Amino acid sequence: MAALAVLLDSAFVIPGTSVRVGLDPLVGLIPAAGDAISAAASLYIVYEGWRLGATRGQVGAMLCNVAIDALAGVVPGLGDVVDLAFKANMRNLAILGIVARAGGGPAGRT
């Protein structure tokens, strides 16, 4: 779950910057299907959080993050900017108390 969130949101560094980016904005470039694929992967993280015992409030907050990301993706250009800045999947890990290392999997729960 943490590895997927990192892959989607912050797996790579843009050369010459400290900005981290994942596959989410790249997959989002595929018309229609890209945003659906990204949303499905994000919903998998929410599902796993629920399976691990997340509260209704946590699941609701996570779903809001996924919705913001998905709805922004409908607007060309805006979705990519939101993907770069908002990082819904990393936010969802934080809601669960999971700290993910930028270059890999979980560093543990806090």
C-alpha cells in the first residue's frame, strides 16, 4: 500500500529540482482512461486502509482526497498540477498514520 502511494505520488525527483513526482500525473495524460486508472489505484489504497481498520471518518477523509484528485483530473492541465501539488495518496497514508519513505515503502506507523 505504501509502495503504491509512493509510486503514484513521489517516486521520482524532477532533475535539477527537489520536486518529487510519481506516475499519477503521467498516467493522467492518457485521455479518459488515465484518470480512471489513477482513481482505481487510489481507491485500492482506501480499501486496504478500511481492511486494516480505518475508522469511518478516516475512510471518508481518504475518499474526499481521491475525489479531489479525480475531479481535478477532468480539467485538462489542472489535473496534472493538482497531482504534482496535492499528492492524495501520500495524504491518505498520513491519515492512516503510515509514514512512507520517498524512495520506497513504509517507514512505520506513528
